[in-house]
Amino acid sequence: MLRLVRAKLSIHNGIMSTIVLRTRVDESNAFIARRVLARLGLEPADAINALFAQIARRQAHPFSSGSSDSSYPKEEFGLDQETVAAISARLRRQIAGKRGSDDPKDPSSPGPG
């Protein structure tokens, strides 16, 4: 499906200069995304502008397109892998404690019967 999108690129003398982008997107994704954006009070061009602004600011794609996003904690919060692992372990312990001692996934659980 062919869509026309106005993308804000830069400001010259206080006036935003724009171009028209032509792109193809999956029809189903476009339909769902438009509904979500409408609920948020946004137009598709707003989402494109936000995406392009993040790409320009980061000089990279703003989110991982792979199966793992291991660089996110470092890029967004300055956390190294060791800190992330420690936080994850603490959260797992807290969750296990709230589940109770009869959790079959908990090795210290007495188990059934």
C-alpha cells in the first residue's frame, strides 16, 4: 500500500522545512498503527517524525530489530551487564517470595503432597 507522509526534517530561520516521503507498509500493520495513533491523538506523520528524530539524535536505529536487545539498559540507563544481572536476580527472588513456597519452579519448594 502506498502512503504519503510529510516528515519534518529541520528548522531554517524559524520555519520547519518538510519533504514528502513515499513508502510501502504492510496494510494490516498500517491499519492497526493508525487506530493506536488516533487513540493517542497522533497522526502517522507524527510517528514518522518521532522515529526520524530519534534516528538523527542517536545516529542509529532507535530500537533493536534483532531478537535480543542487550544494549538497551546500557544505552538508555548506563547500566552494565553485571548490574542488570544483579537487578534481575533480585527481582526473581522477590517474585518467587510472593508466589509462596509451593511454587513448583522453586527448587526449595517442598513440592506436591
